[in-house]
Amino acid sequence: MTAPLGLIAGLGDLPVAIAENAVATGQGVYVLRLKGFEESRLAAFPGAVIGLGEIGKLFSLLKQAGCEDVLFAGIVKRPNFKDLKLDLRGAALLPKVLAEAGKGDDALLRLMVKEVEKQGFKVIGSDAAHAALLAPSGLVGGSAPSQAAMSDIARGAHVVAALGDLDIGQGCVVCEGLVLAVEAQEGTDAMLERCAALPETIRGTIAARRGVLVKRPKPAQERRIDMPTVGVSTVEKVAAAGLAGLAVEAGGALMLGRAEMQATAERLGVFIYGFEPGLGT
Amino acid sequence: MTAPLGLIAGLGDLPVAIAENAVATGQGVYVLRLKGFEESRLAAFPGAVIGLGEIGKLFSLLKQAGCEDVLFAGIVKRPNFKDLKLDLRGAALLPKVLAEAGKGDDALLRLMVKEVEKQGFKVIGSDAAHAALLAPSGLVGGSAPSQAAMSDIARGAHVVAALGDLDIGQGCVVCEGLVLAVEAQEGTDAMLERCAALPETIRGTIAARRGVLVKRPKPAQERRIDMPTVGVSTVEKVAAAGLAGLAVEAGGALMLGRAEMQATAERLGVFIYGFEPGLGT
């Protein structure tokens, strides 16, 4: 009998897709849902709910469940560390956590991976657990990007790579050379919504689409934990913002529900494109 | 008799302060308000309203008024160049404008300066016309920043310098090492408003202020045209977002209504700080 996948889960479609896939492949799954970020669709799987500061409990539950591979997936906002309920091991780890958290998200994620691996678990990425999620290269859905859109993809790819070097975010929106918006802690959806509120002179509209959403991982990023993810709702928000399409780094982003994404892109008249990892770096 | 200042004006407090100062010093002013961005408080000054594409008219009006120095000030959004009403000279300039606009805002602004200077005018910055507007060094208002706030200022100064290299924007918000938001085309006010909507765990509140708004010019920026500007409403929005204060590059930003800014900062319990130009570069 194989060891079940240990899934440390936040909110969203990604942890659900991972859990369902682990069951479908016969590996099985043990889901630790994080308090404050409990995804209701995961309640049906074997597992437990644990607090963000219950690190000792996290390790012992994963061991009791017989897990070997551990995977982090789903949306979790950084807590206010002062308010966390800590168990003994959580308290012992807190000074390190605070030191790394002050350096940015990347440092914090790297620390989490390191501490889990110290316990003898192997941390794997969503792409390793479910390879079909990985974004392919080239046109994925809709009609091929125009020359203007390809230029915007190249500029966006460069901008996001540079933002990533600063540990800021994974996305931006570019329209005919102009960077309309940059993603930080608000997330992709909020960024797309504010693009729709910009003056129509500098952005596209549903009648005359212009501009591209570009997402790619940070260069120094712990890809096993924090891979950029797009899904049907991303395609819908890209369309609503009057953009021509969305582009992600091939092999550097996850696509959730690809067939439905493709159908949505066709229906709404936007493209989905996977650019080469070397672009703009 | 001195030649009146030629003021090409968009919206906001800055062109009003410049016009009032030019009158107060005895130089006088001739104001060209840009169609679509007519600041009502400027209607009382001598001048005219002209369209963004009426370049020939702009030059001839400035010459008729006897202007020598020309100053660009105020908020103007980039137009959709396809919809502009062009006069003959505007039409002749359009291919160049489109080529530079595709490279970003900086290239476009540099082209505007160059074309105005080709006509024999001297383009001057708001700081040259009204030196008292320039941000000083050190504490300007409120209580001195904490050590955590000083670290956030340093990180923000570095981030905005890097963003400027990419011709993206002039501001960001940092809270205890984490970049909460980055400013692009939406402007500073919208950025501050979305910080107030982030989870309280990663940001400050009015009861427990944390984090800093940082603004500085882009390194390659045409400072004569597009200097970052802060005023009373900036201080109010910084306070409403739960931030500890705002910091700008000393000598690299304009402060509008400094006495009122200081009083507002005192009243709301936030700081105003001018950091050294070398910080974070």
C-alpha cells in the first residue's frame, strides 16, 4: 500500500484538484485544512483541521497518517504572528519564522519547506503530484495573439521577472507597452478588477480588446509551494477587464480545469498562451 | 517686464499652486488648460483651453502670450491616440508620439519636452518655478518613524527605484518587510484604498499603525514634468489605510500645502519623512 499524500491545504480549487487526483490515482490523501482557511470541499476527505501555529500537531498527524510526500496548496494569507495560538514546537519555531517573514514571502516559504523536510517528509509541488496541471507552451485557447499582444507578453514577462527578483508578486497587466497594474498582496482578481476601472483611453474594452495579463513564478521562488495558478475565473476576469488574453510561463504555472478554460476563452474571445521560460529574463 | 510663465496644465492642486505663485512673484502666468482635464480653479487666470492634439495651436498661443519658460503640471491621463483631434502639427508629430508611447510614459514625456524646446521655449520643473514645494530631508511632520518604519522606508525606497527602472510607477506600500501594494496607472489614492481592504493580519490599523507609503521619482524620469507629489489628501489616505506614515525622496518630490500637511499628520498620528536620495539605489 502506498503512503497517502499529505496535503496541507488552504482555500481554492487547487487543493481540491490535488486531493481528487490523489484519490483517482489510488495513492490516497490525508488533508490538513488550515484554520481560518478551511476549504469546505475538502471536508469529505480523511484529515483534520489545525491552527497555523500548531506545528507539533501538524507533524504528528502527518506521521500517524503514514504520509511520506507532503504538498502545500491553496490560498492562505500571512497571519499576524502575534495573534497565533502556538503549540510547543510552534513556539520554538517562532523566532525563526519572524526573522524570515521580515525578509518577504519567499524566505518564509523556504523556511516552511526546510522545517517539514527536517522531519523526514519530502515536500513535492503540485506539478509533481498532478503533472496535467502544468501550463504547456504556445497557444492553449482562443485565437493566436496579435503582434501587439505578443509585444505586451514580452514586456510583461520582463516586468514580472524583475518584480519577482524583489519578491513582490507574480503578475502584471500590460497594454500597448504601458504597465497598467502590478500585483502585490491584493491578488490577481483584484488587480484585474481595477484595470477595468482605468480610463478607457489606456486600456482595452470588450468591444476592442487590448492588453494582456502576464503571470510567472518569481525567479527565486519556492516553486513547490507557490506556483502561479490560473483557472476559469481568471479567464472570465481577463475578459471582463477588456484584455485580449492571458499569458503564463510554460512549465511555470498551473492551469486548473484546462478544458473549461479553453471553452470559456473561445466563448469570450480571449486567448490563453504559454510563453517560453527564457522570455524577458 | 518679465515673460509670463507658460503653464500647460492638467487637474489637481499642483498647477493651481504654480499659477498662484507665478502671480505672487510678479512673473505672471499664461495657462493652457488641456481639454478633458480642465482644472476649474485655473479658469480665472489668463489663458485658453486646447485639445491634446492641437500642437500647432499650443505653440502659437504660448508665443503670442510672450512666454519663454514653459511648465507642465497637473494630472493628465494618457489619451487613446486614435481618438485625438489633431491639428496639422499634431498630425505631423503623431507617428513619433505613437513610437515613444509604446515604450512607456517616460519616453513619451521626454518627447514632449524635446518638441517644446525645439520651438525655442525652455521647459522648467515645478521645483524651479516654486522651490518651496520641494520635499526637505528628515522629519517633516508627526513623530519620528520607529525602527520598523525606517526599515520599511529603506525597503520601499529600493523597490520604487527598481520599479522606476522598469518605467512602472513612483510608489509602493511596505509593512514590516512585506510589499503590500505597488502603484502603476491607478495612482497613489487607489493604491492606498486597496491597502485598507487587505486582511488586517498583514497591515496596520488606525489603532495599531504599521507600514509606510514610499514615493520617489523614476531614476530615468523627466523630473521637470512628472515629479511625485503629495498633499493633505495623501496624508489623510495614509492615515485611513492604517499606515504609520509616508516617506518621499528629499529633493525628489513635491509637497503641496506643507503647513496643512504637518497639521494633518499631527492630528491623525502619522509621520511625514524625507529620505536621502541615495537610499535603496
